Amino acid sequence: MSEIENVVILGSGCAGLTAAVYASRAELKPLLIEGAFPGGQLATTTEVDNYPGFPEGIQGPELMEKMKKQAARFGTRFISGDAVKVDVRQRPFLVETESGPVRCKTLIVATGASAKYLGLPSEKALLGYGVSACATCDGFFFKEKELVVVGGGDTAMEEATYLTRFATKVTVIHRRESLRASKIMQERARANPKIQWIWNTEVMEIHDPAKKKVTGVRLKDLKSGAETDFPCDGFFVAIGHQPNTGFLQGQVTLDEKGYLVLKKGTETSVPGVFGCGDIHDVRYKQAVSAAGWGCMAALDCERYLVEHHE
């Protein structure tokens, strides 16, 4: 690892692997650091039905494995584990990995964002089996079902409203008796006849990991302390996302929520550092849009190297 790499890519989700495909086809010989969770968020899903080119759908882990093989076929090299620290104030850039230091002329950051979860063991056990953090990704699989959405912000209102396209009933469960969502999002959700509300309530457990499917939830009334079971067929967590940018603090410009700020195309505040995917995308958060950003980042990176005679 003593040589200086043309480009290092951080992250192995749709954005990172697409960037790797394009960078390796441009003969940049990219080195990709996979991260603690290879494959990104799609590696934790089951069936992916909205990625172009797979009319019968494809399992999330299988799609990511195909992307990795495609990148490897063109010459991408892979390092497992996380990038624990970067220093882009020096050139060449320094990336500290769990396998040792790497120096590079350019850096593509595609470490994504992680959905916030409640932290319940049953939630983790049923992830991909009725528990989801993405209505747009998984709502289609819950036609004519009764669903629960947890949260009280704009994300929860958007998810609940979207799910009414498929579900017979959507129940929003919130810890407080008032919503944090914007007025227009609240009004839209309250006006939807398919959406019901449970206030001042916390989810204690999700049933039933033993059956590998969601059959209901255990609820606790935060005023009375009473616990009850509530039947449902699916459970959507909508309490926000956290961009995986902790290691970038003080290195590049981030917004108030920690998302990477891009200037032109995929350029960050530091020339030679590019960003793509959910690490900056607060609007779309789709696999196909992440792949598109990954393509753009690789093309921007290639142009940068040419312009700087690298």
C-alpha cells in the first residue's frame, strides 16, 4: 500500500460500486474500501423490485454481489473493513483503514446513510421480513395489508401517506401527542382516510421473529403504563437517517445534519474529493439514483485527474 493510488473509493453500496465500474473501465485502477457492512443498505433487504434490468426482481444481496463482480472484472481492488480516518488537508490524501494507511490523488466518498432504528432485538431479527425503513423500496410488497409506521416527523408522514397506495390501513404510532412534521405534511396525512393514529405510545416489541414475519407489535401507553398487543402485517421505521460522515468532520463541508455538501456535480469543498449517493442525497434515496451519482463521481474524478496531468 506504499504506492499512491489514482483513486480510492469509500463504500460498497450502489454508488460506490458504480463509481468503481466506471473508474476501472477508465483504467484508473481504483481501490475500494468496502466498509463495515459490504453492499450497503441493499445488502440488508430481501427482494428488490424496482432496479432496472431485473423484470422478475432480484434479492438485494445478490444484486450487490453482481455489482461487485462487475467492478472486479474491470480491475477494481477491494479492501474489507472501514476507513477510520481521512486527511484531505495534505496531498496526496491520506486514508487510514483497518488494514493500514493508503495514499491517493483523488477520493470518492460513497459511505451512504444509515436508517435510524428503535434498537429492538426483534426489529433486527425481522429486518427484511416485514420490518423496513423504506416505504418506496418495500411498500409494493404489502398490498391489502395493515401496516404500522413509527415516527412523527416529515419522514413518517411521507412514508405513511405513500403506504396508503398499497395498504388497507396504516397506523402511525408516535411517542408524543403532537407531530414534529411540517404543517403541510401533517395536513396531508390527517386528511387521508386510510391513516389512523396512536399517540403517547412506545413500541416495546415486534412479533414474531419465530415465524420470520411481522404479526403485530407490543405497545406501551406512556401515560398509563399499560401494555397491549396491536396486530399488523408490516412495520415501517420512519425516525430519520444518519449520514455516515463522522470520519469527515473538519475535513470537508457538511450541512447541519451531517450530510456532505456538493458544489458542482459531485465536487466537495476540497478539490479532488467527490461525493455520491445517500451521503449527500436527502431527497431521493434510491438505489438507481445512487448508482447514477456513482457514475457522475467517477467521470468527475477522471476529468480532474486529466486536468491536473495526473
